[in-house]
Amino acid sequence: MSKKTKQAAAPWTPPPAPPPIVPRTLPTGTREALTAQLTALAAGPQTRTAWMHLCAHVEAIHRQHGDATEAIAAVQSQVSSWPAPLRMAPWLWINKLVAGALPVAALALVSGLPVSAAIGDNAAQNPRREALRTWLRALPAKTPALDALVLSWRTEVRRAIEEANAREPDATFHATLPHERVYHWEEGILEALLASPLARDLSVFDASLAVPAGDYTERTPGVIDGNTASFARVLALLGKRTKRLAHLDLRGSTLAHGADRLKTRYALPALRVLDVGMSAPVGDTFLTVLAASAPSLEALHTVPDCTGSLLDYPFEEFSDDERSNLEQYWSLADPTRPPRITATGVKTLLRGCPALKLLVLQSTYRRDEAITALLAAREGLVVDHTYAQGVSVLHGAWPLAQTWSLDEPV
């Protein structure tokens, strides 16, 4: 057998750069020709790429030939048979709807609507905010109800909207991207959205934020600036319209879990996934509320942001400035006694939520033998631990992306 010669390792070469994003062009033609193409797309392969082409034809008919309502009605029954995850509206459609470049009737085709692109600018004088509020409040009662609403500013969302801007040649509809660290939803945006007909039969609501780790250490409010979507606030705004709510992502939103903010029980029979991570720590009271409210809960993320350090150090070790920061910016109901999860709360949660399959906790709870024993005894339960400011191994990806198609293939 011949002796193998030792070969020198090939020099490392960087991966090729992704191809540049090419601005899209709307199809052109007579109303009849575009409508025929729209009908063919509705009857064709059900893919996300086909869906984006279908949306482009709706835009083209409306902008080139006037109201597209009739064409939309002609394909509505066929499109409604498409899988809901494929029919998430394009990122910039909200700006086109508000501006009148699309009819409200177009919402009859979509299963979900991202609203993020309409609130991207953090300047209070952004005129699009007022236009969005006015549009939401003026929606007719018969406006189609949606399965999903996205009010998120996760890192993934920002990237997706940047790409959507690059694909859209008409800058009129571009999202004004926010500064790196400050996002606002105040001035009635959340209220108008959840009070609108769009939310009357909601299954998925995503109001997640990307929280920078330096928020707490730099003593600044950072992304938690203004009114955010706390668990109690979102459910209070939805009122009785929570029966179908299955997926609620509030990652990074300020949470206030004091007894004066939380009810003892909510009507959440369909809730399967809840993310309240990267915010203030949750305690037994919150787990007790979930146990009484969400019998179908399968996944729960509770890992706090940097305020989770309260679970490692006595509160007395913090300075007056740090205590003030915790109370003012992170809505700890009682900063002298931050919420903590105990074995009692975990036992109540496990008893009230028999479907629970994934529980994401801060790693410090591994030192609690009683909690560890309860979790180990629960058959089929996966427990994922993360450190404060860390990313969950099992539940760190954007949950909505697991079930809904949000990419926009060209």
C-alpha cells in the first residue's frame, strides 16, 4: 500500500458575498390581463414565492387601474384555502394600506399583518404614527379579522424590513428604521391596534423587542421607553377576545406583575406559547395566574433581562441609582422584594398546565433542590436554562418564525 502524502491545508477564503437585492418591478398590463394572471396564481402552487407574486398583482391592479376590490373578491375563496402561515402580508403592506395604495379589502386575502414598518421611526413627530392610528380607528366593523398581528422590533424584524425597503422602489412606502436602541409604541398605537376589528379573533400576537444587554448597566431606559406591551396590559386591551389566542410573544416588554396589575385568572384556553423573557423577573404570582388561565400551555420562556441579577445578589448591595433604575425602567412592583420563583409556584404551574413541554428558566434556579426535583419528576418536560442576558439554546430563536412565513423571496 502506497504511503499517503500529507497535503497542505487550503488557504481560507471568505464566503462569497450575498447577491445584491434587486428592486422589484410591479407587473403591468390591462386590468383584464392582470386579473387573469392573479386568478392563475391563486389556482397555482401554494408557496411563499407564489404568494408574493400574487400580492404584487393585487398592488398592480389597484395602482394602475383603480380599486382592486373586485379582483380581490374573485380570488378570495381560492386564496383562503392556502395555508395560513404562507399568507402573512408583506412587511410594507401596512404603509400601503394606510396611504390608500391598497384597499382594505386586500386584508381578506391575508392571514396576518406586520405593523412594525409603520412605527419604525422613534421621533414623536413622525406623521406616519398619526396616520396609522387614524386608519386603525376608522376601519369598518366588517374589516376581515386576522389570525396574526406583528408589532415586533426584534433584530430579525429590522433585517427583514431593511431588505423590504431595498426591494421596494417607491420610497413613499419605506419604513423609517429606528435608532439602534429606542423604540416607542406610545400615543395609543397598541390600544388602537388591539381595539381594531383586525384583532377580534386573534390567534398570534407578537410585540417582542430586542433588548440590548447594556440597557441596565448603562442606567438608561433603552428600548423600554414609553408604554410597552405587558402581559396584563395586552390581555386587558383584548378583553374577551382571547379565546383563540395561541401564541403570545412579549419578549423584552416591560412587565408589571404586582397584584394590582394582574388579574387572578384570564380566559386563555388556547394559549400554547408564551414568551415573557428578557424583562423583569417573574415570580410565583405570575405562575399561579398562568396555571389558572392557560391549561393548554406548552412552552413558557421566563428568563429575565439583566435585572435577573437580583436573583444572584441581595438587593441591599445595589446603589440607590440602581434601585431607582429598577423601579422606574423595569417596573418592578416592589423593588425591595423582587419576584422570585419558588417550588410552590413551579408545583402550581405544573399542576395547572399538564400540556407543558418546554420551560425556560434562569440558570440560578438549578441551585434550588426542590424546584429541580419537581422538574425532573415531570415526564416529557424539557427544561432549558439560560443566564441573565443570555440566549436560550432551545427557545432563543424568534418563535413566530417557526410557524409563519415572514421571508419575502424575490
